[in-house]
Amino acid sequence: MVGVIGDGVVAGDADIAPVAALMGEPARAAVLMALLDGRALAASTLAAEAGVAASTLSAHLARLVDGGLVSVEASGRNRYFRITRPEVADTLEALARLAPCRPVRSLRQGTHAEAIRHARTCYDHLAGRLGVAVCDALVAAKVLGVEEDPGGRPDPVLGAGRSRRYVLTKSGRARLAELGVDVEATGRRPLTRYCLDWSEQRPHLAGALGASLLARFVELGWVTRGERRVVKVTDAGRKGLVAEMGVDPDAWA
């Protein structure tokens, strides 16, 4: 069946150029990466992240809002911006897997680069070494099953023509519920989703369950969310992750 955009216009192939142009400008790319953890940030904070004047950033933000990649909400005199939906974060993560790494030119940059590889957020779920380790532990404990996904996207790890998906098992559902993790999908978002980590080049868990897992870790005081997507594991988190999942963050610190 032929798709129709509106007013009788027939929908053809995807037009990626406008979206790529929005993401491809350095200041706008910096804004999007700063928003990749799903939280709303003030325009002043984003201007500092992008390294441009507030007046310059205003034009960039307007283009991102008009393009549907970023939404804006007002609070008093301030305006706060956030990524509109998970698909935008997915695209940024995919681009990060293709992009070269920026050169580290200071101790501060080096510290941050190591921190985001150790543990970070990918939109609203865990990523980096911690995210991959937690995902591996869930699979090893049969909380998650791994299935071939004939209709899925090609898997860079498995090779062309193959893809896979995570499935929450019956025993896994009960185990996570005991830990206080919300195991019910909400809305149209899938419960589990396979997400390839850009720094580790291995999968971590996304979807509604990935978001619920991170939210529960924060509630338990196991992790805290820092600046610029960094996630820090607390002392309680080290003990809890080892006891509940067999994940030792100090093993690859």
C-alpha cells in the first residue's frame, strides 16, 4: 500500500537530509549530546556546553525545536529544553558508534571521557561498562532471554542479515519485581530493547525496562546522576550490585 503524507502527496523514500543537517552543525550537535540523558536543561547551560553566545544558541535551539528533535518548556523567565523522544536518542547513539573520538586536551576532559565510558545514561537507561555489565548479568541469570529477531535491524555484533532481541522471562519478571523494578511496559514503548553501546560496542538494555531499572537504582541510592550524562556508583550501589546481580563495578574501574 502506498503511503500518503497529506493533501494527496504520496510518501516516497525517507528524506534524511534535513535531520542530518540539523544534527550536523557543531553547536547543535553539542546541544543534542548534552541532552542525551533525557533531562531538560536551561538555555544558559546549553550555551556553555556548545561554547557559543546565548544569542547564537537561540537560533540553533529554534531550528532544533522546529525540526522536532527538541521540545521547550517555560518556567518563570527561563526556558528548558529536552529531546522529544527516544528515537532521537537512538539516532545520536548510532552516530556516536560511527564518529571518531574527540582528542583529549586537558585533565578535565580526560577525566570526563573515562567517566562516561565507565557509566553513563543513554537517554533514560544505563550505558557504558556498567550498562553492559548489568545487561550481561541479566542474561546470565536468565532474567532476560535472547532470541533471534527476523524482523529486526542488522546487528553489527552478529553480522549482516542477523539481529536479536531481549525477552523478559517469567522468572526474571518475578525477580525484578521483588527488587522493586517496574516490569510493565507503558504506552507504545517496547518493554525491552537491544541497544548497541557506542563506547563498548556491545549491547546494553533499553526500552521501558531499561528505564525502570535505572530509575530503581536511583531510588535505592545505588547510583547518582551527575553532569553531562555521567552516572556514579555509590558505596551502597557497589554492595547491592554485587549481591543482587553479581556485578562488581570495581572490577573494571
